[in-house]
Amino acid sequence: MSETMSNELVYALATTRDMTTWFAARGSGLYRSQDDGESWDDLYESLDLAEPLPTTSVVLSPDYDGKEHARLFAGVPGGVLRSVDGGESWFASNLDSPPPAVSALAISPNFVDDGVVLAATTEDGIFRSANHGGHWARWNFGLLDLTVFCMAISPGFSEDETLYAGVESGIFRSTNGGRAWREVDLPVGYEPVLSIGLSPGFPQDGIVFAGTESQGLLVSADYGVGWAQLGQGAVEGAVNAILVSPDFPGRPDLLVLADDVLWLSRDGGLQWTRVEDAPQGISTILAPKGLAVQSPLLVGLLSGDVVLLKLNA
Amino acid sequence: MTKRSSRQKWQRPGVVFQPEVHLKMLEGIDQIVGAVRPTLGPFPRVVLYDRTMGDAGRVPEFLDDGGTIARRVIQIRGRDADVGAMLARNLLWSVREEVGDGTATAAVLFRSVYAEGLRYLTAGGNAMRLRHYLELGMREILTELDGMAGKVAGERQLRALATALSNHAELGRLLGEVFDVIGEYGRLEIRKGRTRAYEREYVEGMYWRGGLVSRIFITDIERQRAELQNAAILMTDLDIEDPRDLVPALSACVQAGLENVAVIARKISDAVIGMLMLNREKGKVKLNVVAMKTPGNTSTDQRAALTDMAVLVGGRALLRDAGDRLRDVRATDLGRARRVWADTLNMGIVAGQGDPRQLRQHIARLRHAYGTVTDKGDRAQLQERIGKLMGGSATLYVGGITETELDYAKEQTQRVADAMRGAMREGVLPGGGAALLACRPKLARRMAEAEEPEERAACRILMGALEAPVRALLENAGYEPGEALSEVEAAGPGYGFDVVRGEITEMASAGLQDVTTVVKTAVRHAIGGAAMALTTDVIIHRASPPDAVTT
């Protein structure tokens, strides 16, 4: 089930909980499909752009239903685009000059009430909005490395206000909703960190997964104080994405995208199996309904395609 | 006539022996401690300092900080007693200087140990042996306090601590938030506000004193500043007198395709400024150069600022002491930042593009140095340098209407801020004197095992002294100390009397905490000072009183 949109890679994917609407952030813009990827609408059509607008990330408000609640954000060069009507129209929020390149967006699970959304950039650190994306400010206190590749937000964010940022030289953690950052003690030589995944029970179990560029996958069971390597001999190369089962650790499933190969573990990372029926050239993945057998897996490709797979046993 | 004879008496040299020495010193100590004691606890009484001296225009000063109160006493009647008073004054001011708080606790501890020690000596005890055991006991107390210390982290805990330290809910809320953001070394500037309200603001990036070398570089007329984006930065403490000296650096920028250059130098001549402006307006190669002064007043400060800057933005600072010359500059010597700004007073850097690993190592070195240096000025400077490198700073505007009110609020805020930094480094203890009370069982065990009378006496004296702060706190709040103390003792370690609510409570969980460094410093100075004072046998008076007394 796919339709080639153009020859530009898919940077990020997002869907509604019921998977009736998909979003694909691509080198040429932001696209939406409401027919399981059969057709895609260009969401920037209303902007009447002279040139394609590369979009590196997309996040939906947790209450997104596409009708009454249809807030979404797209990370683009120089700023963040905000829509309150599912992408029909947009407000541009320019981040501070000089225009930064947005590498990732993260939204609070309690966004409806706290209005917190964050934008990571490749040269300027992290910008934060606490009024549903209306106003953005740079919050880099303690963030000693401003080249940020990824962010992961605690499932208990409304209580613990914790989030992690993977940077060129390691990992930083904030415990006040992204207003200040402190370095996490990652072993030397394991940076840069390209992806971070948190256990759904993170506030209690403190389990953090970190995907590195050249040293595979790391896990910490104490909020990032100590680290151990996972998947040695299997998960190698640049770990670009980590998906953790929503029932983890009760159901200890993990799915990792290393280089462009998918690796699946059903035992918390002790043993790994390569997902053989996955297509070539994967750039991003999304598992909106978890990692159980036969769960749907959205796969974005370097070619620009989006493919729907079913996870096997 | 009376005045004259009193003056003559002060100027007479003399040697005073026991028992006058101890008794008169206690008299002086009592006066200082009596002035400071009412300020202990959340219901402090204020001390009015009469500084009018016949001048109706000068209003009296309201004081509730033990250190300042002690410092305002520059002389008391009777020069033997004055020696005791000045000893206590100096001790309390040292505590205030070191940690910003804890002077009232130190005062009552000091007085208790000295007075009880004196009683023991009067009964025939050996002063030197007593001192030895008092110092041993002090070390035991310090170890016990270390064991009780808990970390303070997160906005909620910091807010509770700041509120407890300041007895000011709004100030506590803001300081809790500010320190959660800037961290223990973060840069916090405290300024007088323009309204009654307390406010705070955050400044992104780092900034230094040392603005534009000339207003001619201002490009943003409204904000009176110049700003460069994606700038190369030349950093030096050299003087740039000859326009030709800059040519290699500017050529390197042109070759590297850089359009914006910040030149930071100790001094830049008018000829160089003229050349830069001419180039900006009429040059074939468009190079936007802004010239700024090297931050720092002394060459040492300048070197430190340039070293920090170079780590932050990459590149290399050209230093006079290293024999560097501007004509040898290469492109790799230039730093880079996403944004550089300067106004007539300050210059700042946002998102410097130095190596983050080197930045971490540099901060670690500065932190290590902070832990080893003892000079207060050096420590303050190191703290400021670390704070600058951490990515931003905060400004807190204190509220008030009158100048006196603003002065007081600013001083109080600074004091609480200093204590907060201490708490973030060394942790916190159960407040309201509960931590000191919890040290008593250890001393009681030691007393039971002691073989020498001086050791038993020292333990007994210290156990009594550890009660003194709680007693003072209860009395200041209007409670009868004996009854409350026995209830606290029955409740167990960590429990204390919450004088605001009037009930026994677990102090830490109720947010009633003291800063470990503050309590330890008070203990160290008070017991150490009293132990030393107890060994004093003779006072020698000089012929003339010290200058401070005559002014």
C-alpha cells in the first residue's frame, strides 16, 4: 500500500491513534493521507510556495482527532509551522535569528493543558514554547552542545517534566520541562546519539535506550546514570530510531532501525532478529499500535515512499 | 570631663590577667550575642541601628541579619569587654562572609560553649585539654551533619528551601525557579526593581563587560547595539594600532567566505576604526566588521575572559604574553558563533561553535579550581566564569518602594542566593535546629565512654550548646523552650518544632530545611572560636585604640 510521491526521503511520520490519517514529513514538504497511503495531499498547498519546503519533523497534539482538535506542528528550515485545522492553513513561528534548522519536535503528553512543545535544532540548541506554539524561546541553560539530533519526552512528563536530548557529544536531560539541561554521563566514545527511546514506565523503572551513530544501542535502567550495550553482534551501524512496546517491560518488545535495517527483539534486547520482509532504504519508522505480532508498522523510505507492514512473530 | 577621662582610659596601655579576662570577655560576647539572638528563626525581631548621630536627615537602619548587626557594633563600653565583643563580631562576620547566613546560630552556639566552658574552667578544669576535646567533638558533629545531609534538587524543593531561608513566599518562588534553571554555578544578577513586585528575566547566551570600541559600529539605532550573524571572531588582548595589522585576519575571513567579523581587542586605534568603516561602505569585498573591547579590567581578567571565549567559540585567543602577533593570524585562529552582539557596555555571544567536549573539559577544570581555591574573590570570579559558560544568565529584580526597602531586599536576596548555591553543592539538613539536636546522641555515647574529665565536660558542654539554637528559636517565636524540646526529643531524629504552625513535625518533609554548608560553617566557627577563646589567659591593651574606634 504505497504511492511514490517524489524522489525525496521521508524524515518523519505521524498518525492519528486510529490510524485513519497519516502524515509524512519529507524533503519536499508535508503530506497527509486519509486512505492508508493510497493518495497524499500536499499540506503546503495553501502556502503557495515558490520552492518546496523541506520538512524534517511532524508532531500531532495528543488530542488530535482531525476535526475539533486538529493541532499539528511541522519543523522546517528556520522555524516551526503550526496548524490548528489539520494542515489546511498554517501559522509560521520563526525561531530566533539566524534561522536554525529544526531537526526534531517533541510535544508534551499533557500538551492540551500545559501547551509545551519543543523544537531541537542542529546548531542552535532547543527552542521551547509553553503556549501551544504561539511564542518560542531558546532554552539552552546547561546545554553545552547545541547540535541536537533527537529528543524523547517522559510518559510522565506532566509530573516529572523530564525529557532527554541526544546531541553530537552525548545526552542531556532536563527535569524542568526543557528550561534547563544537565549532562547525562554517557561512556566516552559512544556519541553522537541519534535516537532515544523511553520505557512507558520510565517514571518508575528509569529505562532509557540510546541509539548511537557507530556504537550500536545502549540501555540504562537508572534514568541515564549507568549504561550497558545491547544487541552486540546484531544491531550495528547508526541507530536512527528506537521503538519501545507500549506494554514494556511486561511485553519487552523493541524495534530498532540501524542504518536502514530493522531489528526486532521480543525479550528486552537480549536477542535480535532482522525483519526480513522490510523494504530497502528505510529512513524512518512508526508503530502507532505497538509492537505485538501483526501490529501495523509504517515505514518511510529514502525514496519518499511510505509502506505499511505487519510485524511478524 | 567624663568623655575625656574615658578616652584617656582607652588610650592607657595595660595587661589584664585572670579572672578578669574571662569574665569581661563574656560580658562583651553577651552583648554581641544578645543583639544577634533575636534574629534567629522565622519570626525574627529586628534590630534598629541608630546611625543618625544628631543628623535628622539620616534615618535609622532596620537590621535582621546577624552578620550585619554584629558588624555595626564597632565598640562597646569597657575595653576588656570590648575584646570579647570584637572577637564575637569577627567570628560572626566571618560566617556571614563565608556562607551568607547562619550568624545567629553561630552566635548562640559560641556563647553557650564559651559560657559553659568558662564554668568548667572556673571549677578547676584544664583549658588546653578542654579545647582539645571540644575540637574533637566538633569534628564528630560535622561528620554527623554530613551523614544527615540530603540533596536538594528540582524546582519544588528549591522553592521550599528558598522560601524557608527568606521567609518570603514570592522571593522563594522566584529563586526556586531561577536556581532550577541556572544551576548552582549559574550567573544571577540581583538588581533593584522599579515596582513593589519581584520579577525575573533570563538572558540567553553569554555576555561580558566590554562593549563596542566606538558608537560608529551601532547598526540597530533603537536598541543602540550592533549584531552579527554567523560571525567569525578574532580574540586578542593586543592593541591594534596599525590598520595593516588586521589585513591577514580579514584576508583569512574573505578566503573562508565569511562576511561578518567581530574583532575583540584591548585597544583599537582610530585609524583602524576608520579603515573598517571605509571598507564596510566602499570596499570591493563586503566585509562587515564590528570592533569590541576585550572584557576585563586587568590583564589577568582579560586573559581569563579570552580563554573562556576561545573555548566557547573555537579558534584561539592571541595573547600578548604568548608572543602572538596579529600578522600571523590564520583562519583556524578565528572562532565562530551563530550570533555576536555588542552595545556600548557589554558584548555577548549566542551559540558559540566551539567543540562541546573541550567546553565540558574547560568547565570541569574551572569547577575543580573552584573547589580548591580558598580566596573568596577568586571563588566568586571562578563561579562567574563557570556560570557564563553554562549558556545563559538570570536577572532578579527585587521589589520595594523606598530606597531603604530596596537596599534591604537586595541584600536579603543576595544572602539567600548564596545560601541556595551552598545547598545545591552540599545539600540540606532538617531545619529549625533539628539537625544539631540529632547530633547529641553521638556525643552522649562518647561521654559515656569517656575516661578523662575534660572529655566528659566537652561532650556535656557541646550537648548543651546544640540545644541553644532551638531554644533561641522557640523563645523568639514566643514558646516555652523546655516543654517543646522534650516533645521534640521524644519524637526522634529529624523531628523538630515548626514554630509557624506550632507543632512537632518531620522537618525535611515539611520543607523546613537548613543549608548544610551554613550549619557546618556556623558549627566550625562557633565551637572552634569558643575553644580557642577559652584558652585565652591574658589581654594586652595597646596605647592607642584602633583607627576604627576613633572614627
